[in-house]
Amino acid sequence: MESRAVAWLAIGHSTDGTMVGTEAAIGVLPGTFTIYNLAQKYSLDTADPSGITLLGAEKQKLMNATFGANETVNGELGGSALSFIMNLTDGDLVIPASGTSRFIYAVGTDRYNLNSHVIRGSVELKLSPCVDFVEEEDAKTAELEKKARDFKNAQKAHGFAAAIALGVIIPLAVSASIFRERLNCVFRGEAAWIYVHVALNLFSGIGVYKKYWNEVDT
């Protein structure tokens, strides 16, 4: 969470968008304008400043929590930044890992009053489970390996079909022509060998064409 102003920053989860009865991570401004400090969790029991209290050490489970604020330096605009990591399940607080959740936020420039907001509101965020990079890479590898196996099996089937076409069907087609005098059968008024010859050549042509096309395609 960031602000272009030097201010305290607060953000928390709220089911109804209101602050009372929730907890929030707050980065508080100390007595100096330039600080880098830990963000901490506060209980928001009431809207009154007295109801905003620092939680005990046993509930301070924010990880890598940092808060920094810098005033304008050399004409450059300063600002504030709050960042932390937290578990979706933290005591009584349970944030759904997927779906829409509502979060409240506030920004204030009065370092002595956490009830004095310059900006406050709520926002709905759609959450979804993170995909582990290793798992994603493993899935991609498995998919590539499956495609490689499928392609290899297709090549084997294609090779078998091509072998039958070149080693069996074509020789039979040639033999039907060579030994046509011995095939003296008649089919539809013509010599049967020509039908056998044409049919075998047609099947062998399909096999050879498929072999050539597969090689060009790959």
C-alpha cells in the first residue's frame, strides 16, 4: 500500500466494509518525518482513537512487515509505503483463498491521531490461489512428454503402414500385371486382373502419399 503523502497507512479485512470489530495492519508515523519501521497489527474496537489498540505480541504475525515515510527532498515528492505478508488464516481471521473479499483502508497525516483520516474507504478484490512455479513447469514438461510419446506412436503406426504399402501391396500390384495371363477371371465383362492391379495401386498410392505428407508436415 502506498501514498504520495507522508502519512500513516492502514489496511485490513472486513466482511461488511466497516472498521469497527476488525483488525488492521498499520504503519504509524513517529516523531520524525524520515523513518523505516515495522508495520504492526491493531485492533479496531471502536471508531474512537482509544478503541484503536496495538495487539499483543502473540498476534503480531505479519511477515516481512515494513513501513517507510519520507518527506519531500530536493523538490522531489515524498510519500509512504506499507508492505507485509500474512497468512489467509490468522487466528479468528479467515480470508477466502478464492472469490471476492472486501478490504478497508485509511490514510492519515496526523501522526498523533489514528482516527483522523485524509482518505478512507473499502475495496473488493478478487482472490485466486497462486500456482506454484515448479508445479506449473512440471505440468508443462508432462504435457510436452505426452506429445512426444503420441508423436512417436504415430510415427510407428505410419512406418508400419508404409512398410505394408511398399513391401506388400506394390509388389502385389506389379505381380497382378505381370501374371495377368494367369488371372483369366472376368469381372463385369473385363479381365479381373486390371481391377486387382488398379485397387492395389490405389491403396499403395495412399500409403506412399501419407508417408510423404507426414515427412513434409514434421
